[in-house]
Amino acid sequence: MSAENSATGAGPGTAPLAPLHCPRHAEAGPPRLSALPTGTPVWLVSRHADVRQALTDPRLGRAPLYAPDAPPLTNAPNLLDDPNSMLNIDGTEHQRLRRTVQRAFTPRAIARWRPWVASVIEGLIDELIDHGNPADIVAGYTRPLPVAVISRLMGLDNLDSKRLAHWSDHALSTTAHSAEAIVTAMGEFAEFGSAVIAERRADPGEDLVSSLLAAAAEDGSITEGQLVTLVIGLVVAGHETTMTSLGNALVYLLGDGRDAWQRLAADEASAAAATEQLLRAVPLGDTDHFPGLLRRTVEEVEIGGVVIPAGSVVAADTSAANMDPEVFTGDLLTELFSPLVAPMYTFGAGPHHCLGAWLARMELELALHRLARRLPSLRLTEPAGSIDWRRGLLTRSPNSLQVAW
Amino acid sequence: MTAGSEPGAGAGAETVVVRVDRERCIGSGMCALSAPDSLALGAEGLAEPVAGYGGDGAELTAELTEAVDFCPVEALTLYSARGGYRIAPAE
């Protein structure tokens, strides 16, 4: 099993990084002015209630971030900066695009996949056991599971794993790749998306792409560019963050949080509770190039007692909100199996709340529960300090993680 | 009933109330966009029924049915105003 991500590696001079579950120093307080890596001023919003407002108040939007008068947000735009993306339109236009896929991702729609996802998980664990000690659990488990799930949902039977990794790394690159390399990779990825769309138009099936094309045809207002970006966006979003979250959860659970492993195996309800706490307390990435979920004010807004002018860029730091000491007082060691005392914002809130939230939850809780049940003595064979991280991306997760049982 | 029905043509038609599960609601605002006569975003950015939909009941519209159907977190439930039974989503 070899690592397949191009965004790998500790190059010369790159210091070891702390695992994501280690609390970073975050200043809780009212919105304050900072700057993006481009120099663009940004209002950092970090308290729980303030983050909620920034994400739900209609006076802030995503589309204004890409308006002609918008300041530069990044030096190397990636897939999330595509103005065709569902993420970057608001209001009725956003809703019309989102409703082409929404029905497939509601809690009840996702629950129907549960037995099948469990069978994929059991199959991957069988393969791990056949492979034997030690094994890379990223290559053997945290990555192939969400890739298999989104491939099945979208009917992408022949999706090449290496090409997917290449596209995904570029799609979410911050500093790993040059602006030109990202443009080239996204061009290829879009060609792939166009080809899938053409194929499903000619021969529709029971998959998500076929259903979204049917819904879009009925709607009539959705552009081809929006459809292509939606399809490739689903491919990336459908696996990358789940892989990241599962990998980082295992770094914690097989290391500092090892005492909980036995209880995770006990029942699915415990694993479901732990999943919520892990999603809350283990961020998907670092904040150096990604201070939070970005929005731009369309008019003056007061958030947390601070007046933010019209046209300002605002970063909602969801990982800080998820650790707001005024709201969340416990830590993972004491509260892993306790219900959340308040909503967590890892999936965002408001109109752009993560489409795949319920799918991700289901994959994570089943993946943790079944792994703990089948491999009760699972452990890391390397110290957390020497983990090879995927760097230069919006997300950070282990590139590989050696385990034994 | 056709799309061109007169208001009131549904006399005897179903009147409904809609309930919002505030634990589930994430303030997507999709319902308020789909069915502004039935739902709005209120305090804390969460959905709230408007007028009769939160009280004695009002007409079941196609827009409201769609809003309930498309809620990303299934936070909306429709009940018969008279019978009190659940209409959608199905149990």
C-alpha cells in the first residue's frame, strides 16, 4: 500500500506539526481585524454566537466575495473559488441549484445507505486483517471508505484512485501547488466532470449524477458550468473531508485518547456520540491560510457588539467557536461520549451548511465503531510527533498512519 | 385542485400547522425562500412558522410541501390543524 497523495511531505525545514486534536491557542473575544495571506483585511469572528450570526445572517453572503469589486482572497484560487460553485452563489439562485441534490442527502435518504456502508467497512477491515501487521490505515481504510461511498452514490465505477488524489489535492490546495498547476488540474477535472455528465445524459441510471441532471433539466435555469462544478465538487467534498476527519480522529483515538477504544466498540450509539464530539473538537485543518469560513457583508452589520462595515470580508472561525470556553467547558477526555451542549459548526450553518453532513456522520460513526469492534488492540506504531502530514491544503490529515494490532 | 385554483377553492381542504425542531434547525433559510407565506427566519436565525401556520392552521400550499420536503436537516413537520395527525414527512 503506497501513499497516493501528491501534497505530501515534510520537505527540508518543515517542523513537525501537532496533531489537530491538540488545542491551538485561540483568542476568544469579539470580532477583530486581521489580514488574509493576500493582505486583504478580514474580520475574524470566533465566539460561538458570533460565528452562528456570521453564517446565518442574510446581510453576509458568499457571492459578494467574488463580485467585481471584491478584494483578493487567495494567491492561488482553487475549486472553492470557482464562481460557478454552489458555494459561491446565494439566495434563490443558490437554492435552485442546491435543490437538485438536496433530496439525496437528507437524514432519511442517507440512512438507507447505512447497511451498504457497513458492508464496505467490514470488507476493508477484512482486507486489513488479511494484509497483516503493520499496515497503513490511511491507504487501507480512511481513504478508500469515503472514496468507495461517493463513487457508488455517483455511479463512478471506473474512477481512477491516483487521478482522484491528484485532482483533490489541487482542488483544496492553499500553498501545495502553484496557481498554474491548480488551473491545469482543475481543467482536467472539469473535463472528467463534463464526460460523466454527457454519459449520464445519454444513459441515465439510478445514481446521484443522473438524478441531479433530471432535476436541473426540470428547473431550466442552471448553467452547464454550474453543473460541471457541482459534479466535481461533489466528488471532492464527498470524500476528502471525511477522510481527513476519520484520519485525525484515529490519530487521537489510537494515541492520547486510547482509553475510549473499548467503549467505541460497545455500541453504535456510543460511537455516534463520540463522532459529534470529535467533529466538534478536532478541526479539519489549520487556520494559517484559512482563518475560517469566509463571507462578505452586503451592508453594515453589528456582530458581537462590533460594527462591521459594508463590503468587509469576514472569517467565521468555526474551530474556535467549537471550543468557545463560554459554551463548551469539557474536553475530549472527559466528554467523548456526552451529548453536545450546543450546536457545533464544523458543517457550517445557514444556507451553505454542508450538504453531506449526514453522510459524513454516518460514515464516521460506523467506521469507528466497526474498527474498534474488530481490532480491539489496534494501536499506532509511530509517535504522533513523527506523523507525515498532508501539507499546504485547506485540510490537514495524515498522509499515512502506521498501525498494528 | 389545479394550479389555477381560486383562493378558498379548497374550502374543506386540509389546513395545517408546521412545527420546527429547533434542535435540528441550522438556519439554512431554504424554507423561508420556498414558502415565505408559511415560514421565516426568526430569533437566532432559526426557522419559525408565520401566522396561522404556527397557530390555528392555514392552507397547505405546494410551496410549503416543498419546503418541508427539501429541509436539509428535516427540521420541519407538517400536522393536520384539525386532526392533529402528522402529514409529512411520513413517520
